Amino acid sequence: MPTLNRFPLLGLWAKEAARRLGYTKGESEALGHAYAVLYAIRANAVRHKKEEEEGEEKHPARKQKKAELLDFAGDELEVTHDSAGHVRGLVGGGRPQTPRSYHVSVEAKFPPGYYEKLEEAFHDVWHSLAPRTIKNKLVYKLYDQWKKSCANGRSVDLDKLLAWCKERTEDAR
């Protein structure tokens, strides 16, 4: 039973939602990575708050490009644009989220053969829905459904996730 932690899965999930909304492949990869970073930060917020209360030393903030806010699926993502005008993520104050960072931090984490299978399955789920329905946190709401129903500890059972996607797209027909 192949499993994977949720971060790369959420990145791929959000990438496919961005593709459905009409973003280019590279922009979708940057947004998918930024979206996963946003939710990783939110998940760690309690831990960080506790560390600050215990008096741990803060690290100085890195200097970064000026960010703007992009409404993506009901969440505000900090973004910038590259020299060609393509959207790039700036969530978290560190390095920008780009197609290259997506390939390293998201795509490379999948077991052999599963990235392609899940990319197609996620694509099918998003294409069973009208783009206008993707707003208002649907990306996170559906993610939350499958992460719970396909959970294997803190990871996700990839075969169960593929079955969840298939069931979802069959129900939409």
C-alpha cells in the first residue's frame, strides 16, 4: 500500500485546480506549491506560537520581493510575477514558489508512477466541476474530505485516493 504525506498531494491537488481555472502549467505549479506552503504554515501555527511564548529566538525575516495578494479558491496567496509576467508564489517569506520549486518539493516526492496517475485523477475531478464552483474554499473542502477518507496515519493511502477520485468523477456523470 503506497502512501505519501499530505504536503505534496495538496500541492498537486491545487495545481490541477489552478489549471482548471485557466492558469498556465508553470503558473499552476507555482500556485500549487504556494497553496501547499500556506496550509503547512497554518498547520504549524500553533507550534510556532508556543515556541514564541516559550521565548525561543526569532530568526530575522529574509528580504523578499514585494508581494501582492491573489484570491485563489477562497484563500489569499502572496504572489509576485516573474520578468515574463507569470504568477509566482511568495507564501511564507522564504524562497518564491516556482515551477522549479514545485518539481523539487512536490512532484519529486511521489512514489514511481503515482504522480502521473494522481495528476490524471485530480484533473478528472476538477474537470467534472464548473470553474466557477472552485471558488469559496472548494479546493480545501474536497482535500479535507479525501485526506480523511484515505488517511493512513499522517499519510494518505494513494490507492484509496485514486478510488476516491474515480468515484467522485463517476458520481458527477
